[in-house]
Amino acid sequence: MPKITFVSPDGSEQTVEPPAGMTILEISRKYDIDIEGACEGSLACSTCHVIVDEDWYGKLAEPDEDEEDMLDLAFGLTPTSRLGCQIAVTDELDGIRVTLPEETRSLL
């Protein structure tokens, strides 16, 4: 099972080992990590915004146009920002690190 490290805005870290195939949003719910996901992963908000560690960002598939549109609404957008509902964790992503932004913006 791949390991994922979530970094909170305060710098604390939580590493989990979920089964491959789950999204970052699904994993956050399974392990009680504070990601809102107001639209339940339907790509209709930006509240599952995460900042992917630079070393891992290039290993992800490019965001599609719908994800980019939602990311435009995210608070604290960075060049390595992605929506957690759009990142399915695979064995190739074993060790990925994602940081939770300080705030989220929900229009729902």
C-alpha cells in the first residue's frame, strides 16, 4: 500500500497507508484528515484543494480543464495546487506529500 503524508498548515504531519486507487479526498475522510470536500468529489468546488510537494507534482497526470476551472476558485493557489478529488493514489505515488492550505473557499 502506498504511503501518503499530509502536512497541516501548522506543519504537523500525518502519514497513512491507504489502499491504492483511493483519491486524496477519500483518503482524508477515511483517516479523519481535515479536508472539506463540500461537493463530495463531484468537481463542483475547490474545497479539497491541496498543494502537492514539488518533487511529486510532475508525476501526476495533467489537470483537465474542469479541474483548472475549479482551481481558479481556490484560496492560496500555488503552481503545484491540485484538487484532492482528482488525484487517485497509485503504487507509483508511494511517498507523496501534500500540504493542506490554510483556508478554503466554498461557493456551495
